[in-house]
Amino acid sequence: MNNRHQWRYNVSLKLQEMDTILYLEFIRKTVSCLPEVTEKPCYSTPGFYVGKKLFARMKEDGETLVVQSFEREKWIEKDASTFFITDHYLNHDYVLAALKAVQPADLEKLLLTAWFNRASNKIRGLRNQQKSK
């Protein structure tokens, strides 16, 4: 098995761990009610899209979520052991969340905000229609 196949195999094993499955269930439950959300692979891990725009994805370690955020400094200041970035994300509008440490309410707020940031005005309008029903 070459290195790339071994890497994918290791990622697939990580995604089958019970903690990772529970994290993904929470994430799916949180975003499934939002309009135009799809889940498809992103770097061999679950990625969550609104339309064609990625707003969150599981990191290969199965313990970290990459989430779009224009307020990452706020999140990092709130709790630097839970919210952080790596050098790879310095020039991108993403924050990393340690799923073992993040509070469910914070994760939900982060995911909803990321969806809103990536959704078009038309899709946001669909969400407003859902809320008013």
C-alpha cells in the first residue's frame, strides 16, 4: 500500500471511531435543518456545503472541525484550548475547533454562523421562510 492509500485508510479508520461518529451525528443534526446543505467528501473526510461553498469539514484526525469564520480571533480569545488555527489556515477565514472540548452551544453557533456566511441571499431567504412557519 502506498503512502496515499495508507493515509486514506487511516482516515477511514478514524472516522469509524465512536467519538468521531458522535461528533458527526451532532454536526449533521445541527446543519440538516438548514436549506441547501449537502454533505460530501472533502479531503477524504465529511464536508458540509451550502450550495457549492464549503462551510465546515472534519479534519483527518477525526477530532477537529474546520469551520468558516470571520470572527476566529473572538473564538480563540474565548478559549484558546478549544479554538485555534494552524499555519496552514493563517491566510484563510477558518477556525479549528477541538471537538472533545467544544461546548455544544458554541459549536452550534459556530456552524450556523458559518452556514450564514457562505449562503447566498436567496438561500438565506429560504431559512427566514422556514423560521416564520
